[in-house]
Amino acid sequence: MARYTVESLDDLTQTFAAIRMTAVEAAADALRTLSAGSDVWNDPRVFVNGKPYNVNSMPNAQMAQVMKDFSTIIIVPREGPVQEAVHLAYEYIVAQCMSFQNPSGFYASNFMWFVNGEPASQQAPDVSRMGSRGNVQIVNRAGYASMPEIFIPDGIIYGAFKMLERIFGKQIALSFSYGPAHAFDQVWPSGRKGGTPPLAVPVLTIGHASAGFKRRATRPGMRKEADQLAKRLGLEPKK
């Protein structure tokens, strides 16, 4: 336990500066210890008072200068809670699909995960290489995938979004919105009648608290989103 003697205002200023530096050094020591025991901690995310800091470009002394008294330093592994959130979302979606009264298998077989915009797999992906500003997305490419979000209680993808929001709060970045059909290679069952414009694709986006995407919580609704996207693509929405 360090002891400080304060005899003047200058001493007080220096004392608080020393305390801040001690906190930064303690955090750095803890990180070195963690990194030595596991590769998971080799590329961590560091937050000071909720704001991300790049530990590679900001020396300890510089961080200590920008810190406020009694600041909070949080070090999170690169996967952080995001990997857990991805698995929980996947488990929720699978459970919801199993509850369908008349499942065709077409909807359940057309879920796809994307990591930083690139198709990854139909299973919950490893997010270790996603990066602190990246994201992982789960979409359903079935042409009618927007409808379950409206007509099934709590939704499917939207339901996963709400569940993660309740569990993790601001620990992770979340967004539920609709994306254009062509961006996710929307597919329809064989025998689909022609003339229907592309419909909106429901998308759940998950990232670290430092992720760069816009946080949204679009209320599930098919027709409005579909009409807007169809107009954007130069197609006339079917009435």
C-alpha cells in the first residue's frame, strides 16, 4: 500500500497524478500477466471511462495524463462477450425454428452468418479475428424472412436482438435493421410466382462496444421496409 504526504496544493496535484499513473501501471501489469497465459489477451480492448483506447499507440504516461481522478480502466479480451452473444443468438434462433407448426425447412436452412461483411458459415462463427471495429451478422436469406419477425411472437432474428439487449446491455454493440435483398443473395422456394419485388432482409448485427456500425433498433415491419428498398432498387412495389 503506497502512502502519500500532502503539504501543499502542488503536492496534492502531484499525488493525484501519481495515483493515476499507478492505476495505469497496475492495469498494464495485469494485461502482461494475462497475455503470458493465453493468446486470447494478445489483442485486447481497453476502455477508460467507457471510451476505447489503443494501448499500442498510447504509452502509459500519456494515458495517465488524459485520465481523470478515480477513472475506471476496463480490459476486455478481443472476443469479449461477443462470442458468447453469437452462440446465444444462434441457440435462440434454432429453438424458435423448432417451434414452427408447419416447418418446410426452407427458412431454417437459409440462415447465414457474415463476419465483416463476408459470408462465414451457417453455424455460429469464431469472432476472434473480427477486430475491435468489426461486426458479425446473422441474416435469413429466404425471401419471406421478414414475415416471421412480424407474425411470430417475439420474432426470430428480432427476438434474438431483444434477448441480447437484455442480457448484455451496453457491453456489446447491437443493431436490428433491414438490408437490401441483393446484398445477401435473397432466395425463394422453387415455384415462386414472379412479379414480387425483392423484400427486406432482417439483419442482426453484433460487435464489441467499440464497433464502428450504427446502433439501430428498427421495429419489425415488412411492407414499409420492402417498399422503400424496392424503390431504391428502381422497382415498383407490388400493391
